[in-house]
Amino acid sequence: MRIEIIGAGAVGLLVASYFAEKDMDVYIVGKQTGETISRDMQITRTNVNQSVTSVNVKYISALSNEANLVIVAVKYGQLHEVYASMKHVKESIPLLFLQNGLAHYEEALSLSKAHIAFSSIQFGALKLSQYHVAHRGEGVMKVAVAKGDRGKFHFLNELSLSELPIVFEYDAETMLMEKALLNCFINPLTAILQVKNGQLITQSHTLQLLKNLYNELMAAFPQFKETFSFEQVVALCERTAENTSSMLADRLAKRKTEIDTIAGAILKKAEQNGKELPVLQTLYYLVKAFEESGEQM
């Protein structure tokens, strides 16, 4: 089976390394340069238990029409460039999107591709160097098919590992909404306060902020109250205590964050339902303010 992965960020490299271990033909797709480039490359992975694994994959400069699956592992801000690069790809080739948030959901479904699925990543990944990634925090890779033939993605069950369990969900939009809500609890606060995930629950004032945010979001979206309790939010902070959230990493690197596709999308959903989220809205504007200033602060 041939899997082509667009994006050599932390998540793209981590997933590529595990799939290569399962004897998949894995190709990392780089930016199109006008010339066809193909070469061997090696990914080094530092595992959760601190052991180190190296696997061989291939690098190509553009998508082919030979893949059994194309995985899109770039951040939301790069997606429109990716959409353009996929125009020549056959409609029958399945696509799997790995982005955080909700903003990409309807965009992706509007593509003229027959089979589209989404993933919700529940583990942590940290890029240590160009081709070296660390697996940070155990968790599952949830997958939900939103368009086309579910059978096109069933081979992913065979790639499930104890280190990277793959679990299929039925409703893609609900799955992404749940992950966006979880991201709202951790990402904005850690980015603003510049703390690791675990510090949100070890400091009394940040814990109170987290409780206020939880109560506000559950009041606006009561259908998710049964999905996860506040204790589960705390457990997530404990499980990923030493992790630097992706939004904090973006802030420290002075990159554009994913605040619009995470918190911004949740704010829009709440507005559509006639609900106000003053705590989340304040956090949203604070993140947008330091983005606009271009400062780490």
C-alpha cells in the first residue's frame, strides 16, 4: 500500500514513522518546485519511553496519482495551497485530513474528491529537528469517514499499534467538535500564560480559569457534557503535563496560531445557537492581539 503524506511537521512525521514500520510504502510530499524530485529519507522517532526508532521513507516533490491514501498533515493556514496542489489528483484516491479545529471540515467536503475522512489526533508530537520527532503523550488516532466509501479507509485498522491505536468514529463533525472543545481548554490558556499543559491544574488561579471555561462551554453545548467531564479535562492536562501545546509553540516561534480554526470556529458555532462565550472570546482576542503585535511577550 502506498501512502503519501503532505506535511513534514511533527504529526506528519510521527504518523509516517509508525506507518512505515507496518511495511507501508510511505512518501513525504514536499512543496512543488517545478521539477520532479524523489529521494530516500530517514525519520528518527523518540518514543514515549525514550527509546529511539529510525525508519526509512521516501521524499517526493509532488503528489502522484498512484497512492492508496493521501494524508493531509499541514496546519489549517496552509490548506488552500494544498487544495490547489491536489487538483490533478484522481478523484478516486481517498483523502484523510489531520487538522485541528473545525474550519477545514466544510472546505474539504466541497472538494471534488470521492472519498474524504477526518482524523482527531489525541496524542502529542514535538519536532526536534528536520526529520526527528518525539512522541509526547499517549493517545489514540480517531478517524471518521465523512464522504464516500468507508471501505476505502478500513485498511487503517491493520496499521493500528499499541503505541498508536487507530479508532474509527461514526460522525466526523461531532468528533472534530469534541477535539476543538478540548483544544479550547488547553491551547489558548497555555499560549497566553506561556506554561506547559500540566501547570493549568497545579496553579489555583489557572485551574479556576479552566473551570470557568469548562462551565461556559458546557452551558453552550450541553450535548457534549456526557462526552467528557471536567475530571477528564484535568486528566488530559495530567497526561500531557510536560507537553508544550501547539498554540504555545506557534507563539514562541512567532508563527500564526490556529486560534481561528479552534476557538474562532467554536465561537461561531455558539453564535449560531444564540449563545455567548465571554471567557473564550476574551482568550481569543488576547491570542489575536499578540499575533497582531508579532511579539512573544
